[in-house]
Amino acid sequence: MAEFAKERDWDQFHSPRNLLLALVGEVGELSEIFQWKGEVPSGLPDWKDEEKEHLGEELSDVLLYLVRLSDICGVDLGKAALRKLELNAIKYPVKLCKGSSKKPTQINVPDNNDGSSNGGVTAISNSDSKSRSDVSCAGMAVASALSTNRYIDFLLLCP
């Protein structure tokens, strides 16, 4: 992305603010594709090839602006994404959150044999280390691809 922008002398326009606003604009274009369609099943089985291609273009625009913004801001997006996955694994442990859309503050964890709760405070035990490990492994491909500027490899890893 950096080379692409440099070849076109676009660095002068790629301030964090400008890139963020461009990203938001692209998210708006992506949203328009789904506007008024109601719930759409996974895989988009009723969509025409042209619609899926358009969706892919808009998703790519969002991704590319996000990658460029992170680069301009000096944020290693791969490391940040991996760290966020690990934090979310702690914040949303499988034992407490599986199948639930509740926020952590809405989850009451029984901490006494009498069934009383700890007021919504969640904790991770050592038995939850497998979920953290699974998240770390899943995030490694993303982190590796983004950390090494292998964006095409990253895109190819996505189903």
C-alpha cells in the first residue's frame, strides 16, 4: 500500500484524519449494499455474481484503507489484532459466553455454592487457557500476514 501511494504522490493526502474519513465513506458504501435487504443468509445464496463481486470490491476498499491507516499511524495491525483476540478471549470466556450475546457486564458468575453471584465480575481460570490458545492460533495467520506486509497472503487466507 505504501508503495502504491508513493508512486502516485498520494502521501501528501494520506493523513490519519483523511484516511479515517475515506474509510468511513467506504464503510457507508458497503452498508448501502445491504440496506433494505433485511437479514441475509450466510453465503449470500440468493445474490447474483455481480452483486457478490461488488461486495468484494467494497470490502476490499475498507480493508485497504484500514491497512493504510494503521501503517500511517505506526500501528502493527497484525499484532494489534492478535492482542485484541487474546483480550476478547479473556473478556468473553467460552464457559460464560458460548451462545450468548450478552455483554460481560450482563453476565453473572456464580461464585458460591449457594448460587449467589459476584456482581457480574468475570474471571478466567487455568482451565480456560485452551480457549486463549485457540484464539492465539487462529490469530497467528492474520498477525503474520499483516505484520510482514503480506496483505495478499492475508486475503488468500480468508474463506
